[in-house]
Amino acid sequence: MTGFYARLKHARDDSEELAACIERVVNQLEDVDTTGDRPGMLLGKIQSGKTRGFVGAIARSFDRNFDIALVLTKGTKTLSAQTVARLKSDFSEFIEEDEMIVLDIMKLPGKLTRSELKRKIVIVAKKQAQNLDRLIQFMEDHADLQQRKVLLIDDEADLASIRFMRKRGQPAIEQGAIAEKIDYLRRMVKGIAFLQVTATPYSLYLQPENYKPANVGSDFVFKPKKPAFTELLPIHGGYVGGDDYFGGHDTDDPRHSLVVIVSDQEQDALRRADKRRIHPSSVLDSTNTAGLRRAIITFVLAACIRRWQQHEAGERKRKYAMIIHNDTQKAAHAWQDLVIEWISDAILECAENNPETLRPLFNAAYDDLNTSVSADKGRMPPRQEAFELLIEVLQSDDVVRETVNSDKDVMALLDEQAELKLRTPFNIYVGGNILDRGITIPNLIAFYYGRNPRTMQADTVLQHSRMYGNRPRPDLAVTRFYTSQNVYDRLVTINGFENTLRKAFENDIHDRGVVFIQTDSERRVRPCAPNKVMLSSVVPVPPNGMVLPTGFHTIGGRAMTAAQARINALIDPKWVNATNFADLDRDRAIKIIDAIEQTMKFDDTKFEWDAMRGLIDYYSDVREGGDGNLVVLAETGRRLTKEGSGDKSGRSILGTVLRSTVMNYGRSKPALILLQQEGTKEQGWSGHKFWWPILAAPADVEPCIFATKVAV
């Protein structure tokens, strides 16, 4: 009989790249000892097919004399149900032929028969105390199963599974209760292989507090220590992820329009019921609902446009979804739902009685979408036809709204595959945490996101990213992500952080480690243990990566004139508009940065100047091979507008010609690039020339994580 994975691969039409990855994973699970301290690791991206990968690994392991797979999911009923449904669907042929059984540990069908116990067994359990206790009891009740080869899969193995914590009054560091139960389960079974599946590469570097940096010529380098092996899940060509949303794109790229900034004032007004801030009579005019009404109108119009495109192409018209996730509190959800109802009622009244009053909102949405659809070389319906489509939809009852606050709410909305079922062509979901925990939401093209906790952990935030996944590019052209400037800046940082760690593995240089640093009271750098890093307070820099201020405005008047004179005195005329880099000593570089800092002000965002100084210190002087020098280039005559100055990657700000010089992979020293902008009032600045600094990391260094704040 053909093997389990060969049949599964044929049924799913797995790519050869995925099949090869699965083969490597199972080979290593057989050949390498995996433990709680050193598990095997399958590293993917959010919504990138990790479930497909580990389901394939289960099938291939069953070909290699494994008999049991225990799958531990994140602690929600929804995700557990989705995992069980996915396993039963993928393994349906084997289940029907009585070769395999798939069980939910909380829904066992009574005592298993001898025949069932002889089959391949897959058991799904949440990472929750009662579930794990039930799983442990099941294995204890079937002692013979403990003698068989078992594959233990820890899905969504983020910080929850490997967290270290200090109990009050005790100096020792102990694993969390869930991790302890997983360890107990591992010790119970004689022949067990342990595979963690995660999209959070930071977990590879998380160590107990007594973890020390490796002594490999520099006390600053921390090496990934936990996994026995790490395999990167191949990313399929249709994947849309953080680089699409937060990677920085030129204006002729459709992804340039993905993110829409919403005011903090609006998102705060949506957190607490207050009719003085939002009143039903003014929801179509109030500044406190500007982003939300734009999001709703643009979502409905975007779905209309995609369905028009599909009709024109002779394709099946699809249904679309929008998420509004502004807060975790149910009271806030009720208020947001009420506000959305007011907006919907106001729009409906206009659509039925005086459609032309919606023309300004429509025109703004149409122009916005036309920009990105045209950049994607897509077709738009004529403006009047699109307006008539929008009015027709608004007059129907096809725009539905669901408030989702609990597992029970979500379970009622799932289809037979345990995915969120779209009832109509236009579906709006309002809710909290339950919408972010791995649940699959098809055709999501609008996400209004306002959560802004004091500390934003990367593994948590990434799980909110339901807009990631396999997305058709024409859908991406009409997709919008609405959030505040502050949250957007954090998400850019976290995406950069993830990429910095991941690229070390993708480029097979992870054995060189990652540099974790911070500055002391004298502004000199020193090592920072990875477990001390607050993931929302980092500046990540990959090799050849750039650090630069964005989102600022410049001071004016005499203060600016004096500041520019000080900066000009520090800049050697030989650097200006030169074709090659010149040498620059560290102390002079720091003085230039100190002087430029005084010329820039930030409102909704900020820039970590200490990080730039610390990185100059580290790259030029502290790291092995540093001689205290950087290289420098300076250019004048730049005319970038303030509106176009938000590219945090620095690529478009450098420009095409200078970019090729700076990104030279032969450059071994850090580079400071100084761009003098004309800074006119017509360009949105204060009317004074100013210098804009960009620090570019050397091309041959380890990825660097600068901690602006650390856990005490």
C-alpha cells in the first residue's frame, strides 16, 4: 500500500519544496534526540501554512513507524476545533479506511476498542490545564501506548510554551505550569520525538536568566541554543505578510496604500461610551468617526470592485470580510458595535433617500482604491457605475455585522472546516482577542486595529495579524489596514525584529549568533540578555539594515539657523556630493547626531536617538575588528516632501542611485549618510534647510537587536 504521506501529498498537491521540508523534518526527528530543552523546530510565518507543514510531518512520521501524534494547540476551543477539523479533512481517506483515528481529547468516544488502538492515532489537546490533565490520564490509562513511538507537536510554540518565571519568594526559575505538564507527558513516553511549530523566531533565543553570551571573540553575541534542529517552512508565492504591510514601498507600488493612519483621538473615543464625543446625529461628520466611516465605506466599495472584476473575468464572485479589533474589553465592543450601527443606519438613510449626499465619501474611497488598483495594473469599474453598485449594496441587507467576544460566539460562525463562514458578500466582525488566536478568516480585505497596550509583545501582536496569509494580489490591491501612527510604528519595529532574526536562519548564518545590546548611563553599549528584551522596545538592524528618523517635523527660526551652522561646521566639505565614502571617526559622528537631534521634533511618533548612537558605538568601536571609524557620504539639494518622508526602511529616502552605493555588500564599516533637504514650506517643512541622518549597518555583521528598554 502506498505510504501515508505519498497519498496525502497527491490529494493536497503539495509542492516539491514543501515535501522536501517535511522529509528533512522527519529525518531529523528520527536521527536527533529532541527534548524539552532542545526540541525540533519548524519555523514558518503567520498564516503561512504551518498547519499544512506539521500535518504532512505527521503523515510522513507514520510511514516511519511512529504510531501516535499528540498535537497541542493554543488554548482556545476555536483553534482546537479548527485543528481537529483540518486533521479530519486531510486524513479523511485514512480515517474511512480504518487506518487512522483523529480525536479531540475533550470529546473522546468512550473506551477505545482494541481495533482502534491498533490504528495510527492523532489526539488534539489545547495547551490548557484540564486538557493536558485529560491527555496525561489517557496515556496513563493505556500503558501500552507509552511503549509506542510518539510524535509530540507543540503548535503555536511561542513564548507560552517555553516561558521561564520566578515564583514569589523563591529564587529558582521554574517553567510555567503548562510547560511542566508538557514535560511530564514527554517523560511518560519512552520513544517520543518533540517538534515545536512557531512563527516567532525570538523563541529560539529565549533563555533562562542565567544564560550567558557565547565567548566567540565578543561578549555581545548570543547564539540560538534551544532547538536540536530548525527547519524553515517554505513560503508559497501567494503569501502576504509583514513585509507587504510594513516593509516600506514606493508610491508606484500598490502596497504603498495598504496602511491608513487613524487618529489617536478617534480610537480613544471608541473605547468608552460617551455621546459627547460620538453622537448618532453626527457620525457622518464627526472627526471622531472619520477613520471608521472611511474604513466601512472603502471596505464595501472594495468588495464591490473585486466582485465586478470577477464578473468581468467570468470568475465566481467571492464574499469578503472586515475586522474591527480596537479593544479587548466587551464593554468597548458593545460601544463600537453601537457606533457602527449608527454609521450604518446613517449611510443607509442617505442611500435610500438622498444618495448624492454620499458622493464625497464615495469619491474619496474610489480615488484611494483607484490608486492601488491602477498600480497593480488592474481594472476599475467606471466611477458612476461603481457609485451605483455601492448604493445598490447599501440599500440591500447584504452588509452584515457580527460581534464576536467568546469561543461560543466564534463556534457559532464556523463552517464544516472550522473556518469563519462568510454569510453574505460583505461581512463585518467586531471583537477582541478571540479573533486573533489563529482563526482563519477568508478573504479579509479590511482591518481596523486599535489595540495599544503599554507593552506590545511580538508573539502576541503577530497573532493579531489575521490579514496575513495566502491572498490573491488583486485582493491585496484593495486591502486596507487602519491603525494609529503609534501602533503602526510598533508593528514596523516588530516586523523588522522578526525579519532580523529570521534572515539569520534563511541565510544560514544563525550559528554566528545575534547581538543583543543596550546603553548604560554613560551612553556606552553593553550586552543585554535576550530574556531581558522588551519586544515592543527594540531597534532591530539586519546586516546592511538602516536606522533613520521618520515622521518628524523641523524646528524653525533663529534656533534652526544656529543649529544648522553647528552641523555645517562638523561636516567636511570634501564629503559633500562625493562619489566615494570618506572616513569618519566615531566621536565626530556622535557630535553630528547630537546636533541633528536638536533640529527635529516628533508628535505622534518618536525616534530612538540613543539607539543610533549606541549602534554607531558598537559597529565602529566595540565589535571585533572595529577601529573607531565609520564611513560617510553627504548629499545636498534633496527636495523630499514631508508627506513622502515616512519610509522607515530608508530605501526610498536614499533614492535609487545612492541606494546602490550604500547597499554594497562589500562594505565592512558602518556608514553614516547625511542628506541635506531643501526643507521649504511648500514641501511641508519649516522653510529651512536641514540634514537628515541615515545609519547603515555593515554588510558582514551579525543581526543586531538594540534594547531601548529592558525588563527589570
